Amino acid sequence: MLRRPRTGPPAGHRPWPLCRRCCGLALDLGSARTRALIAGRGTLLDVPTVTFPGDRAGHPVQRGTIVDVPGAARMLDRLLGHRLPRDARPLVVVTTPVPAGPAHRERARAALRVLNPRAVLTVPTARAVALAAGADLSRPLLVVDIGAHLTEAVLLCDGTVFDARRAALGTADPAGADVSAEIGEVVTDMVTSMLRQDRTCHTSDALGRGMLLSGGGALRPGLARRLVVGLRAPLRTVPAPHTAAVRGAALVLYAAHGHPSAGGPDR
């Protein structure tokens, strides 16, 4: 069952204390948009993922991959440096595309050093989306996240990634006819491939429960219907799907706050 999106602490958690030691940041560093939530502030920052060396705009994240670490660091400093308490060492939770691998996570941590974090935790984007949706993670769940330049289909089992596919295609890509139709076909092919290669019943079980659709692509008219027809499976759209990932990262942030490991090495 889906619950209303939230950006504050989960039920039963105390409000985030407004002090330097307890500063926290949830971050979704996307190819087109960067979204951030500062714990205790309740403000969602949503800006283009661009940096400005000289008079030219650069794109430090492309197709879900950080290609310019110094540029990403400059952008994060410009966006967040003046918004955090002076001399703060924030606990940071950042979303990562599932198939990006450890190299992407290390680049994200390298870019975030500009904010002097006390720890950086990473969470797969699909898991963050599921948390924001209030989904039952004790059962298989298929998350389809459609961004401006990247599309992912991720199967979660017990909250961990069981299988994943990605395509370098998104809503911002030009298409000869209809980009929604092309994305719908690509997602159908990815999920069909997962079904064929899955020797368990996890993928079919997840489809039976209904796919979870997120990302800016979930707001495009007709795209959800194309997926339902193409895969012959029910589908649920996450409330406010374009900000689901950062809201889920914020829930991880609140859960991690105060845990002994939060002050230790990055992970």
C-alpha cells in the first residue's frame, strides 16, 4: 500500500536537532536535475545539474554517471555550501543508480568532500523510491524509474537488489515520433528479459503485485498505460514521482542518524 510522501522524520522519530554536529543531507544527483533535502529544514532544493566554468555551462553527470568530479563538486558547493551551518560536518545519504557500480559511488563521495561530510552513505535509487512510496519490502517489488536521460528497471527482494537493467534513454531525448512509445518499448523489453532469465518466481511475483513507477517520466501522459498494456501487469505511480528518490534518501538519513556507524567510514 502506498502512503503519502513525506520529507520529515518517520513516525516515532524525534525531530532532527538543528545543531552543527547533527547536520544531515539527502541528495539525488541526477543527469538533468539535482534534488536535496537538508534535515530539519523541510526545504526541497531542485535545480538543474549544471556547473559553469567560465561562461559555458557543463554537465557533470551524464546518463546517470558522474563524468566530471571537480565540476560536480563546484555545483554542490554552489548549491549547498552556504545553506549548511558554518563548519558543519553533515551526514550525507546519496542515491545511486543500481548498475552504476562502485566507481560511481566513489566519484560521488569524491565530489561530496567539498561539503566536509562526517560520513557518506549510498542507497540504490530504486530502494529509495520504494521507501518513499511506503511499499512492502518483504515481498518482491519491481521499480521502474524513468528520468530525463536514464531509465532503470530494478527488482528488489527483501529490500535488496536482485536484478536490474538500465537504458541510456529518457524523457529529454529527442525521438522521431514519440519518446514515450520508445521508452515504453525499452522498459517492456528490459522486464521481459528479466522474466526470461529469472529461474525463481520473484520477477513474476513482483509483476503480479504491480510495478512501481517513478521519475519524471511517470508524469508523462500515456506512458504508464503503455507499460500496463505492454507487460499485461498492473502499475502504481509513486506520489510526486519526480522527487521520490530524494524523499526516500531522507528516510534513510533519519534512520541512520544516531547509529554508531554513521560517524564511521563511508559506505
